[in-house]
Amino acid sequence: MSTTGELPAEAEESAVRTGERSAGRRPDAERPEGRGAAGGRPDEQRAGEPPEKRVTWAELYFDLIFVFAITQVSGLLHHRHDLLGIGQALVVFVPVYWCWVGTTVQANIRDVDTPRDRLGILAVGFTGLVMALAVPGAYGNRGVLLGAGYWAARVVLLFLLVRIPGVWRGPYGVGVLVSGPLLVAGGLLPEGPRVCLWALAALCDLSGPVVFRRKLAAVSYHPSHMPERFALFLLVALGESIVGIGASAASVRLDAAELVAVAAAFTISAGLWWQYFVFAADAMRHAVTVADSRRDLVRRVFQYGHLALAASVIAVAVGFGETVADPRRSLGAASVGLLYGGCGLYLLTFGYTRWMMFRSVATTRIVAAAVVLALAPAMVRWPALAALVTLAVVLVVLNVVEHRRVNAAAAAAEADREPGAEAAGDPVVGGPV
């Protein structure tokens, strides 16, 4: 059973030995030649694989559009966050997310640092901007605009991959022939039928990698680029939590209660960041590097798992907007559901990803999620400040427990090493991991 919440026991010692733990890695300036931003090591590459793939500047610029898109989805959820509102926001978020996923996958499997592909990525970015502009009125008069923006994005992506034989008969073809038209058609319908048709379009997109699983077996995913890209997307979503804190606090008096609320909300946001980037990110990179079927791991952990992670962070960000501005009032069930439900989903998703990667249970995070969800009903009657502080304490305790367990595992691995067993250049783990 893992001590980190992500790596299984049998993989953890290997991770410590090979520098897989975050704090055990050298900073960028000290990386050996060939080591990329994701921290992968050349000796972990499979025979015949190309050198480590780096994220391009075009991809990073492309991500800026989705910073705005996530803000727009967050605003839609803030406007209405009952169960129907959550469903509506999710149905809109899926095509935005899937547009980003489609671009990331094609950038992973091909060399996109060419004029043609840079222009293609920028074109998809423009369609993403159009989608983002349509989000606030997605259930009003901008439904067709949202659908048309998504359909155009899928057409551009298919054009970029048109030289690959049979690309029409796969997820990219589904986007052009099925989900894109469904989104446009849904934009022409009233709100109720629109949600249903858009939900069907989302289901078609999400099921594509499963339906075409055998066809995708021939796809060769680059192991270092994919974890880095999805980590960057989650970082964008976490940035929205900072916006949720700052936008609410900027318009109030900022007396002692508001400042404590800001500190507690920031602690929650930082705790969510810590859970992923200190522990999980390296585990995911390790898993995709050694996976027998990268296709299945990419689908389950990255494409599906990060949808849940990003959606839960957006929910928490909207919850901040409901609590920081007026920390003395009691929260309603909807606001507690966003704040505590989003955090609980975030932690539970690590249970899912770890099982998919290592067939091992993430005990600490599942227990922490259960505690968070069990506390939620009581928080409805408590002041918002108490709800924020309580959640912050739970996350701090969780991270401290995992940090101590990682240190214990690293110490045990170090003690088991034979003198002189480390390879030259390997980071020596001694102290905090």
C-alpha cells in the first residue's frame, strides 16, 4: 500500500531510486541534457523512442485561451449552481475541455513545431476563444455560436491529421461528423432539449476513445509530453481558484474576518496544488512511462481523470466566490456542495487514478474525501469562515500525513541500498522528498 497516496509500495522505492519524487529532482538549470520539463529521465525511455518531447511555445500560448474559457465556465456556474446549473455548466465544459484534449493529443503524436501546425494550433485557439465568448449565453442566444466554434475546432484538428490513414474512423471523425453537428443543432433548440442534445454530444466525444480502443492501439503516445500538458491544464484550473479568491476579496472591506477567509481559501487552493504537483504528477509520469498499454492509461488517467480533477477545482473556485466576500453568513446547501463536494471529488479522483495506474488503493486520500463529504451537511449551518477554515485544516493534515509517510518510505529505501549502488548522477534522497 502506497505511502504517498499515488505511487504503490512496489513502485515507490523505484521512484525514489530513479528520482521520480518531485523534491528529489534537480531544478531545470541542473537537469542533464535530454531531460525535459516533465522531469523524465533518458534511461526510462523505451528502445526506439525519440528523444524527450518538449511542450512548444505555440501550445503554451494556446493554453492562454483556455484560461479565459475556464473563467467563463466558472462564471456560468456562479450564476446558477443548483443541480441543474451544475449539469448545464458540465455539459458546456466538456466540449471546451475536449477541444483542448484533441489539440494536446495531436501535438503529442506529431511534431507540431512547424509553420503549418503552429497556424493550426492558433486556429483551434481562435475557435476556443469563440466558444469562451459564447459560454455566458450558451443557454440563450449564443448556443449556435458555441456549437459552431466547437465544430470548427474539430474540422481544423481533423485537417491537421488528415495524412494519417483512417483518421476519419476515430475520435476526430466523431467530432466532425457527430458531436459537432449535435452541438450546432442543440443551439437551435429551447433550453431543455438543448441540454439533452448537448449531453448526447458530450457522451459521444467521451466514449470515442473507448469505442475506437482497438484502432487507437496503433497510436504511439510520447510518455513525457502527455503528463506535462495535462498538469499545465490543471494548473490553469487552479489559477481560477485564485481568481475566485481575489475577485471576491477585492470588492469588500477586508477586515479581520475577510483576511482570515482569504488566508483559509488560499490554504485550500495551495493544498489542492500540493496534492497533485508534489505527489501525483510524478506518479502519473512514472506510470505512463512504464505502462504496458499507454493508450488505456492516457484515456483513463489523463483524458477522463483530469476532466474530473479540473471540474472539481472549478467547483471549489466558485465556492470561494460564495464564501470569501461575506464570511460571516451561513452558506446554503448549493455553496457547500460546490466547496466541499468539489474538494471531495478532487480527492476521490486520485483514488480512481491510482487504481487505474497501479491497481492499488489511495487510502489516505479516500479517507480524507470521506471526512470532507461527511462534514458537508454540518457546514450548511455554520458561518462561511468556519467552513473555509475547517476544510483548510483537513487538507493541511492530509498533506502533513502524506509528507511524513513519503519521508519514511524514502528513508527505508535509502537504508536498503547497498553502498555505491546509486547510478552516477542520480539524486540522493536524504531528508524531505
